[in-house]
Amino acid sequence: MIRYLARRLLALVPVALGVVTLTFALIHLVPGDPVSAMLGDYAAPADVAQMRHALGLDRPIGQQYIGFLYGLAHGDLGQSISQHEPVARLISERFPATLELTAAGLLAALLIAFPLGLIAGANPGGAGDLGAMGFAILGISVPHLYLGPLLMIVFSLDLGWLPLTGRGGLAHLVLPAITLGTALAAIVARMLRQSLVQVVGADYMRTARSKGLSRRAALIRHGLRNALTPVITLIGLEAGALLTGSIITEMIFSWPGLGRLLITAINNRDYPLVEGCVLTFALSYVIVNLVTDFLYRAADPRIRLE
Amino acid sequence: MNSIRRNPSLAAGGTLVALLAAIAIFGPLLVRANPDAIDLPHALAGPGARHWLGCDSLGRDMLARIVWGARLSLGVATAVAAISLSIGTLIGGGAALAGGRVDNLVMRAIDVVLAFPGFLLAIALAAILGPGLADLVVALTAMGWTGYARLVRGEILSLREREYVEAARALGARPSRLLIRHLLPGIAGPVAVQATFGVGGIIIAEAALSFLGLGARPPAPTWGNMLEAGQAFILVAPHLTTAPGVAIGLSVLGFNLLGDGLAQLIGRRR
């Protein structure tokens, strides 16, 4: 196990370097000049030159790249242009909010998916199955751009049960978490149903039933456990997507996280901050994928770690 | 009738997608109102006899905008899916056929792009390229081609070992003939399934980029732009968000059902 972990961490190095390089290339190589975008088309050439120098953009691209890596290794992501603060500090202030939202979204997804999947899988073809799977298809199709405002209207404005926007206690988390988690919940519920339907026909299920276990007990004690493997795989594959899905959710609910920081930075043409945010998202995505991969291997002893 | 009962997803999804395509193609010819005509006295008007879906904050006819938006949103989504699929097939197929070091190098590069969250890549590209329809297509394509490259490579590698392909090779078929006559038709099914699901994902991603102000420039009636514009009036005129929201939802639903149905169809045939 430890050797496997070490090998995976080692394999992470080239991937992380690739992600860092891609981020750098996105900002520095893609056509479109950040300086003229920041200063506008009518800026004096002297101002443009000064800004280029201040940002280090007048150096050769190789030197810029080395400088970027060097700064990164020292936790220095440069200075935000619009907020006049170190990018690293701005990001570390906002990142916990995004992690909180993502974790809550994952929890919401599981809390919605498991009852639906169980109801549908326990009685395939029945009314519960139709209802649960109909709901799941709706969940996949309704864009969270639309679901978020819809939830706000119903639960904040009409019923007044939950706060409208912002970050605060648990109540503030509910609507954003549901908005973020619904699509994943729908996918997981469908997978759980399919997996359960396959498991119900297995020999050990017949054994469990013939032993005198009730249908429900056999399903929960023996079926669910075996049906979980593909579900965990799927959750692992999709968990990273929650992280970027949070960008939209943060914009809808004015959640003070990394996603809103990124979009604000884009609107302000604050390229050092954009670069830092993109890099933080991308590296977190890599790490989340590694962790879920590891958890899922740990959960199923049949999957050899070699 | 029998086939509908056996594969309801295919029937429902196919009908929905055909309907949407018809709206996108013929809708603008049938709806007389100009989607960009501003009519301030009717601003935020609710659905009625003259404006079936009401008017937006500038008094523009919502039905006309939804219908023209179908052309834009579905057009962008299908274009992106087609381009991603072509690039992915070229690169993935090329890697599989070249094999060895080339294959290894290409796949490592794809791993790096895949390690980068797709939607974030699209956001970053759209932010740097600036708003515009062509830039939107580029940003969304960057997000999706890797999936096709991986799929095509895997399928070709497995097909290459099949007997009928080996037989063709033993008969002296040249690589190009092998590819066109035997390999590409073999991978068409799985690729079609992925592309169909892909269109649904692209529709949502396009709407999301527009919502963030990174999509097509605002007067353009994409559904994402309309959703974003309606957000400010959600209390006084909820129909401004309902119409594009439902349009996006139905499209995604249609393509997802069609993808499900196609997957079932291929699964049964195999």
C-alpha cells in the first residue's frame, strides 16, 4: 500500500508539471495580449511598455517560464493588479470556501442519490423505479444555471426557509450544495440502480434469501455492498468535476470562493490572479482525482494495488 | 411500434432531437418577429397572444429569440462536437496506427490535458481569446477532443486484433484501405454514442460560459445569454429565465435519451 502510494505520488510529478506548463502556456502563448487588454486599445505606447516591464512580459518566454516555476516553488504567484495584494494570499483566503462548497455538494449528491437508487433498484420496473429514474433524468437535464435561481425563488423568496445568497452557517450551504450536487446525484442514482439490478440476480443473493433473510435485509446487507464498487468508481471520476462546477454555483449564490475570484479577475483583466486561480483549480483537480482513486482502491480489496 | 417498446429512449430522444433540429432549421422562417427588434413599451411583458413567450427587458420577442437561439446554441454544439470528433479521431487513430513511441508520446500529452479540468480550460481559453462565436467554438473544442482521441485509440487497438481485420491484412490490404473500409466503420457506433452525449454536455457548457459573460457577445440570442440576462429580472419576470432554461433542459434531455438509446442499440447488435 505504501509503495503504491509512493509510486502514485511520484507519477504525480510529471502530471503536475504538465498542468503548470499548460496553465503558463494558456496565459502567455495564446494570442491576445494581456497588457493591451488591461490598458485598452488607446493606451500610450510608453504605458504599455512600462506595464509589460512591470509584469516581466518583456523578457524572453523561456526566462518567464523559469521565473514562474521559481516563484511557484517559493509559494509566490505574483501580485494581483486589481487588488494590489499577493495572489497567493488572495487565493488562500478564498479557497476554504470553495472546498466547503464542494464537500457539501458531494454530500448533497450522495444524500439524494442513495435513496433514489435504492428505491429504483429494489423494485425495477415498479412505480418507485419510474419515479426515481424520471427524477434522475430531470436532474441530469436541468442546467444548474437554471436550478440555482429556481431553488432561490422557491425556498428563499417564497417560503423564506433559507438565506438567499452569501456564506455563513449551515443554512447558507443548503441551496448551493443542492444546486451543485444534483447532476452528480442523478448520475450516481442511475448507476446504483443498474448495479443493484445486476447484483439481485447473483448466486449469493439467492443464498442469502434461501437462508431466510427478507428481501430488504438481503438487499441492504449483501446486495448494496457489492453494488457499490462501480458507484464508487463513478463518484471518483466525477468528484473532480464538482470542483469546477462550483464556479457557476459560486456566481449564482455570491459565494465568496475561488470561482468568483477567478471570474472577477477575468473581468478585471487581472492576469496574474487569473493564472493563480486557474493553477489552483487545476492542481486541486489532480489531487482530488488521486485521492479518490486511492480511496476506491482501498475500499475494494479485489482491486490489486500493483 | 415494436421497436419503440423495445427501445423507448431511442424513440423519445430521436423525436426530441428531430423536433429541435426542425425548430433550429425552419423556426426562424416561421416566426415573423425580429429577435433583435427593441420595443421598450413591451419590456418584460408576460406571455400573451401577440408575444407567445412574452418579451425581455428590451421588449424583444422571446419566442423569436428562443427559436433563433436554437439555431445558435444547437449549431455551436453540433459544430463543436463534429470538430472535436474529427480532431480526436485523427489524433487518436493516428497514435494507434503509428504505435510505439509516437503513441506513447501522444497519450502522455493527452493525459496532461485530461488532468486539466475541461470546463476550466474552456473558461481560461474563452477569457483569453475574448468573447465571440468562433472563440467560443475553439474554447469548447479544446475541452472535448481528448475524450474522442482516447476512445478512438482504444477502439482501434482492440479492433486491430479482430479476425476480420487480420484477414483483410493477410489479403494485402494497404493501411489506408484497412482504416477506411474496416476500422472506421467498426468504431462508428461507440463514437456516435459519445458524440451524442457530448452535444448535451456542450450545450450546458456553452450556456455556462455565456452565463459567465465569456460566450457569444450579448445581442446574440444564445440560450446562455438569455438565461444570464433574465437572471436580474427573476422576481418580476420569471418567464425570461424559464424559456431558455426549459429549452436547454429539453435539448440536453433529448441528446441524453438519444445517446442512451444508441448505446442500447449498439449493445444489442454486438
